[in-house]
Amino acid sequence: MIEEATELETYLPLAFRSPKEREYMQFLWDAYSTNAEHGKYQFAFLAFHMLVMSFVYFNIWQIKLIRAEKFETAMVGFSKDVEKNLLQATSPFVFSTVNERSVLRFLKLIQCDNAKIGTYAKLVDERNETAHANGNIFFNTEEELRGKIRDMLRVVREIQAHSETIIRDGYCDFLRASRDPEVREHVEDRDQIIEVFVKGCYMSVSDIAFCKSFDIGSLSDEDGFEVMSALHLTLQELYPDDEEVEQAA
């Protein structure tokens, strides 16, 4: 397996709402690893591309949750059935039912411009070319696959960088919504963070890093600051570094 590919784990969710979602993601990783190890580089590419598109779906899901009004406005041009399906969705994987080029336009909501989205779309086109029974083997060497993985990881890093503001906004919203232990979903800070924020918003290691650097002092004049500050401290303790994050979640 090409070790560089494991960087993608940094940008994928730490926890999922259902075992089925986790099993699916593990299935893709297994498919990538097995094909890469056995020299089936074209199929390894397809599996890795599916992992990257899952990353895109998780990011768009975060946009849907955190900037709901803008997300709804961005659906102009979709059919009424598609619009209803997306608005009522309970899983990020609903985006797989929409043309991938169309889904990418939601990234405009995190300031990805048309030029960048056009670049991302080219990766989709390339995947489509390799996924058909056209008599061609596109990737014959590990180095060719390595180059494609680097290209995809470059896109992932770029999208994630554009997500920083929205992730911090979502974290701030979460803190405010959780400042009353009597009415929030869970009494214990740990449970509230993991179940509502990390699982509910499909937070990744990279997302958590954005949250840990949030200036909690900016909320010092608001009601419930002590509770919000305690939640922020619990987040820091739950996710002290990359090595311990997954175990804590």
C-alpha cells in the first residue's frame, strides 16, 4: 500500500452515526489496500477516488448543517425531487445520488471558485474514464498511482483549508446550543461533544484541530460562558493529539 494515502484519514470522520457507514468506509480502505498491494493499481485508484468523494460529501454535509439557509439557496437549478431529497436527507451519502459535477458546486459556499471546482471536476472525469470497460489499463505502475493519489490529496487539502471558517462557526454554534446542561441532549460534557458534535457533524482530526484553536475568550461576555469554557476544555482533553484522537472518539 502507498503510505502517502493514509494522510486522507486525517480528513475523514472520526466517528459515524451508524455502523453501516463505518463499515462502508472500511470496505473502501480494504479495497484500496488489497488492490494496491497486488498491483491492481487501476482498481486501487477507483477505491481511493471513492474515499475522496466521500470526504467531499462529508464536507458538503457540514455546510448543510452549519449554513442551512445558504445551502438551500444554492440548490437553485436542481429539480424539485432532488431538492427535496437533499433537504430531507439524514446521511451525507445522499449526495452520491446527484451528478458529481453538480455536487461540487456546493463548495462555492466555502469560497472555492469556479477555477478550483473545474480542477476538482477533472478528477471526476478521469475516474469516469477508468471505470468503463474500454479495453485500456490506465495505471500500470505504482508510481502512476502515487501521482494520482498526490493529485487527489492536494485537492483534499485545499478543500479542507477552505472549510476552516465554517467548522469554527459550527463549533461556536455547538457551544452556544450546549451551554444549558438542563436542556441539551446529554448532561455530561464528554457525551455532548462526542455524540452531538463529533458524530453528528462528522468531524475529522483536521476539523477538531480548527476547533481546538478557537478563541474561547471571544464568548466571555455571553451567558453560559463557564459551561462553554468547560466544554472547550473537555474537547482539548478528549483530543490531545492525533495519535489519541480516534481512541478517544
